[in-house]
Amino acid sequence: MELQNAVKEALHALYHHPDDAVRMRADRWLQDFQRTIDAWQVADNLLHDASSNLETLIFCSQTLRSKVQRDFEELPSEAFRPLRDSLNNLLRTFHRGPPKVRTQISIAVAALAVHVPAEDWGDGGIVNWLRDEMNMHPEYIPAFLELLTVLPEEVFNYKIAARPERRRQFEKELTSQMEAALNILTACLNINELKEQVLEAFASWLRLKHGIPGSVLASHPLVLTALSSLNSEILSEAAVNVISELIHYTAAGSFGGVPTHMSLIQVIVPQVMSLKAQLRDSSKDEEDVKAIARLFADMGDSYVELIATGSDESMLIVHALLEVASHPEYDIASMTFNFWHSLQVNLTRRDAYVSFGTESSIEAERNRRLQVFCPAYESLVSLVSFRVQYPQDFQDLSYEDIKEFKQTRYAVADVLIDAALVLGGDCTLKILYTKLFEAVGRYKNDEHSEWGSAEAALFCIRAVSKYVSTVEAEVMPQIMTLLPKLTQHPQLLQTVCLTIGAYSKWFDAASSGLSILPSVLDILMSGMGTSEDCAAAAALAFRHICDDCRKKLCGCLDGLFHIYQGAVNGEGSFKVSPEDSLHIVEALSTVVTELPPDHAKSALEALCLPVVTPLQEILNQGPEMLNKKPARELTVHIDRLAYIFRYVYHPEAVANAIQRLWSIFKAIFDLRAWDMRTMESLCRACKYAVRTSGRFMGITIGAMLEEIQGLYQQHHQPCFLYLSSEVIKIFGSDPSCANYLKSLIEALFMQTTRLLTSIQEFTARPDIADDCFLLASRCIRYCPQLFIPSPVFPSLVDCSMIGIIVQHREASNSILTFLSDIFDLANTGKMEQYLPIRDSVIIPRGVVITRILIASLTGALPSSRIESVTYTLLALARAYGPRAVEWAKESISLIPLTAVTEIERSRFLKSLSDAASGSDINALAVPIEELSDVCRRNRTVQEIVQGALRPLELNISPVS
């Protein structure tokens, strides 16, 4: 009684106390209470207490539902019947409501059925038990119907802490009881006021997608009732749900798919088609229209392969879907978008036609179908293109509304791409050009003119750019002549710039491309001076133009450099942000790449000059000023150098440039090594210099490595490890670099293993852990001769064992990848010589590594990491065979049988044994993942398993 009063007081505090701190304490107390064994009895008592208020009833019903779902194993086996009877009494008590309480009780009973085998419910399982209860207590039928509705839904509820084998058994039980369930529902149809509830329950059972042939359902009273309800004055939501589920049911591959259910399809389709006229009925409620549209969309999605044959009957559905697509409400029209995509895939992919045999037959059928559907897709282009137009009040829209509008535009762009794949890009472009031409006719090039329709047409033209031929000569030249007339309004100019960028390949291929480019560049310069958004679009377009038209632009370097200097130095009216200026740096760099080597060298110097000059000026102010500068004032210039080194592909010229600039880089390294942001930027620039220059780096690479090796000892910047991994990738196999690379990796790894001595250190320094083990994997791949025989190799394996269970995703994945790379050495070419060294390190640690991996699999790491852990475990089994299986057996035997049964252990060990025998490890993942599910099924079990394996307490001292 004391605990019951405490629950009531905590609930009163939670909902009514004015102090936030008190409410938070009450909430925490109630959550803790729900995890206790006492919660069963207290919640049950309060639900049976007639004086309990609504807040108490809702909380206790949720508690009881949660306890049955997650903690049923807390109860002794003999508790099932008293619990079932108590829940049954509660279901009857609350048969009139409150609805929230009744629903929670219903879910609790359904969850109980997931845990408890059918035979424990009596002959025929829970469905027959429920039938008997309804016969004995007809006054409670509405409450029992709700239970019958939620019952099949619990098959897919993974909140229930049932073992995978029991979950599969429950699904089979319900499938076998489906006919009995439908008989109950059919009997309840006689009670007129329950018809809606009966249909909802029927829809729920259909989601199981098992058991009853379409020929039986075609004449079933429940189906006929749902179909007749479609024509009632007030459209029944439950009837729509039933028909929707029947459509999905007939298309489900698990029970034969469309051909098996043709008799049912022939009943459904005419009934749904008869609703077509209601799509345009203005007197119809919008929700009713939405429900009808959903049925047409469901038919399209489910029967798309039948529709793709282009028969007269299927074209009736296509025309109905065009009717839906034309609806003024976007939420309704967009229901069809998935269908148009699926139909496009069916019409264009080759494997949809393999049954036609020869290539000529395949091509003939493909062309026939495309011809049949071309008119529909032409109509579709016109129906959707207007939906991308900016609303009149765009400037006043909220952030969420703007986000939603942009998502609408992306969705429409996807539909236009589907149309272009069926019609061809050039044909789609002609339709859209007509829209643009009409819009431009209404538009006067001033800032007050109506610009929305022209912008919408241009947006659509940009969307299909990848599918328009680069030699298209009919429409594209006309579009290009219109663009200079559309530059006054900022939003319109932004889309003009993006459209120019989208058609950069056309400019390169067009015979008139060279003559058009100057006017195009003028538009882009105008965009760079209009607004930040316009400048961003113009900078991106400039990058595309320079990338694809680089050969044509080699003779225009002076003009390009004028744009470059304006953007980089912020000169004139340019409004290009530092981030967007990187597009322009990349653009010039790609053009410089196209120059012959002697010209490229001087052009590269010109590229670097406006970037290097401000850095040199900062250095000239002395060390104290360099230390005080905000990182942003340095990184903005260093990032531009990184782009130059990345995109100017003249290895020797870049190597010379980095050699000239090394004194500046070294000064920043020496004085700003404490500053992570500056170091990351500088290491990125060095990385691209190394990647582009390769073996031309000469003495600079030695100086660079010496610098980061020394600085890492003091400042521990993760980016030093990342830069080293890039160097290893390029120089790892070069014998002339062996000495200083060996010195580098030993120094870096030794220092890192001194830092990462506990899981707390891994948690505090996840970036170092991530980059360290990425570097280690690179060493295995590119310089095993330096790394594996090294004294740091065993230290690093020890370090990895400490950090496997770090919660940081990237760090954990890097460690698991490192270990699986070690285990997979035998599968990598020419690695056999290192296997004895590997085995001398791994075998003494095998028991502990295996135990940590099993602990990770069973709860020490989040479930999102299961795939990586599984692969590592299977790789270990493949590498060490029966020995690894013994290691696993030793670990798994620590877990109590209450948590993992003998059968579940055996399945797991058999998977490892099969991997050890050489079976395909991809086929063995399911039993291993099931062990993970079993051990994570609720918090109590997870704590028991982790308490048994104790991954954090293992002795991970170096093995001699």
C-alpha cells in the first residue's frame, strides 16, 4: 500500500507540481519504479482500484504493458494463468474505456501470447481462447475485438523480449489460426455498430500476408462488406484500409504473388476503378479523396509489373493515376510518384524482358511498351512541372515551410527524371521549353515582373540536364538565348546560374559553345555580385563550366584569373563566401591542369600568389601575432591551397610549389601545433600535395614527416596520424623510404599506445583512436614488411583489445577493421610470410579477444555495430579454425543458461565452426546476429550477459 501511494504522489507531482526540478525527480523515480519487480503487483492493484484517477490508470496500464513486453521472464512459469486472468478482468473492466487504458491492456495480452506457446492457452491457442471468451461474455465483444486487432501486429513488434525462435513460432501459430480469426470477425459482422471495428481487425490480420488463397477471399463476406462500404455515402476508413491491405496481400511474393490471386484482383480492381469519378467531385471531403487516391496508388505500386505490359486494362489504371497526379493538392498528387518511378524501372531495365528470348524480340517489346506509355509520361511532365513554382508569399514562409517546399521540388525533379528516362531527355526538354517560352512571353526583365513561372520551367529544365543529349541543337540554343533576359530577380538569376552549370557538358560539345561562353561567364559574374545565394550558385556553375569546358577555356586564362582574384580577395562587388570560393579555386585548378607543363608552372604560381600573400603577411607580423590569430584567418587560405594541390594535376609543378611553400607551412606547424582546426587544415593541404606529387616530393616529404613525428609527441593531433596514413599509402612500398617510414610509424604508434591505456582514454580521445587504427590498417595493406615485424605490432593489438568496446562509432569500426585485417592476412596476396608473427601475437590473446568480441556482440556495443563485430568474429574463426571455436565455447559457457539456452549456444558455435571449415561467412551471419538479439532482449538479460563476460575487467596486460 505504501508503494501504491508513492506512485500516486509521484504522478501527481509529475503532472501538477509547478517546480520543474520536482517534476523531473518524479519522472526519474517513476521510470526507476517501472523497472522493479514490485511494479507488476502495484500496477495491477492500482488498475483494479476503482478510486484510481485517469493519470494513474494510464501510467499503470503502460507499466503493465511494458512489463509483459520486456520483463515477462522475471515471473515464475506458474504466473502465466493468474496474469492472463487478471489482464482479462481488466480488459472487461475497461471495455467502455478509457480507450488509452483499454488499448494498453489489449497490447499486454497480445504480448503475453508472443511469450507463451499456443498449447498453454488451450486447444487452438489464443484465438480460440478469445472466441470462447466472446461467446461467454458477448457484452465485452468490443474490447475483445480490439485485442483481436492488435494480436497480429505484435508479430512485428521487436519491443517484445521474445527469443527469435519463439517469435517465428508465434507467427506460425497466428497463421494457422487465421481462418478461425476471420470466422470470429465474420460472426461479428451481424452487429452493425461493430462493422468498422471488424474491418479494422480484418485489415490487421491481412498484414500477416499468409494463409488464405485469393479465390477464397474473393467471395469472403469480410471482403464483400469492405467493397460494398466503398460506395457508401460516408467513405469508411476501415474499408479503405481493408482494400489497401488486400491489394498488398495479392502482390505479396511470400504467397505466390499476383498470378495466384488473380480471382481476387478481378474483384478488387473494378470496384476501385468505379471510384475514379469521385477524384474530381468537389463535394467530396478531402480526406475521402485522399483515401481513394491512396487505393489507386496502392494498385499502381502493387500491380506495376502487370501494368507495364501496356494492356488496355492496365492503361485504365494509368489514366486513373494521371487523374490523381493532376489533383491540385500536392499531398494527393504525390501519392503516385513512386508508381511512375517503378513503372519507369520496369519499362527501361533489360531484365524485365528476358522472357522474350532473343535480343531482337527484347528490343521490339521494349520499344512497343515505351511507345504505349510515352503519352502518359508526356502528360505527367505537364502535370507536375507547375508544382515547383515559388509561392507568392515565399519570403514570409517559416523555416519548416521552406524546407517542405524544397522537398517538393526535389520530388518533382525525380519524377521528371523518370519521364526523361522513358521519353528521352531531348523530348522531355521540348515539353519543358514550351513552358519556359510561354513564361518568358509573360515576363519583363525587371524586378517587379512575375518571375515564378519562368523560374519553375528553368528548374525543371535543370532537373533533366543529365538526360539531354550533348549534341541537342534544336532547343538548347534557343534556351541559351533566353537566359540573359532572365537575370533581374535574384531567385530567377540563381536558377539561371544553376542551369548553366547543369548543362556544362552541352557547352563543351556544342559547335557554338565557344561563342556562347563569354555571355555565360558574364551571367555568372552578375550572379556572384547579386547576393550570397546567387553567388553560391554562380560559383558552383563556374566550377562545372571550367571542369567540362577546360580545353575551350585555356585561351581565356586572363578573364578567368580576373574572376578568381575577385572571389579570393573579395575585390569589387563579389559576394562569394569563403566556402563557395573553393568552387572557384577548383575551377581554375582544373583549367590549369589542361595546360602544358611549362605554362602550368607559371599558372600554378599565379593561382597560389593571392592565397599565399595573406599567409606571408601574417607570418611577417611575428610569432606572437601568428599565435593570436583566430584559426579562421589562417584556414581560409590554407583550405584554398589544399584545393589547388588537389585539382592541379601537374605532379612536378605541385611538388615544386610545396617545396617553395614549406617554410610557411613549417612556421605554422611549429607555432600553431596546439590548434586542432589549423592543423587539420594544414594536414589536409599536405595530404593533397602528397597525393598529387607522389614520388616528386623529394626531400620535402622527409621534412614533413620529421615535423609531424616530432609534434605528435607533444600535441597528439589526430590529423598527424591521418596525414601519415596518406604518406604510407603512396610511399609504403618504396624501399628508399623504408627507414624513415619505419621510424615514423613506430614513433606514432608507441606514443598512441601510451595515450590509450584505458577505455576512458579511448572515450576521451576517439579521433586519435580512429585515425590510429586507420593508419594501422593502411600499414597492413601498404607496408606489412615494416609494420608486422615491428615491436609496436603486439602493443597495438593490446591497445585494440582495450578499445574495441568504445562507444564512438568510427573509432570502434576502425579497431574492428584493424583486427579483421589481421585475421584476413592469409586471404591477402603474398602475406604468408607474416602469418607466424601474427599467430605468435594473436594466439596467446585469442581467448580474451574472442571474449571481448562476444561481449561486443551481446550488448557491450550498440546493435548498429553488430555487422562489423560479426564479420570480425567470423574472420577470427576462419583464421584460427577449431582453436577459435574452442575460444568461443569457453566464453559462451560463462553466460548462464537462463540468458542463452543450450540450443542457442549450439547454433552460434556451429556458425563459427562452419566459418572455420571454409563456408561463406556472409551466409553465417544470421545465427550470430540471433545470439545478439537473444542477449539484448531486455535490460536484465543484457546485464546478466555483460556481468558474465565482464569485457571491461579483463586482464589486458601485454602478453610475453
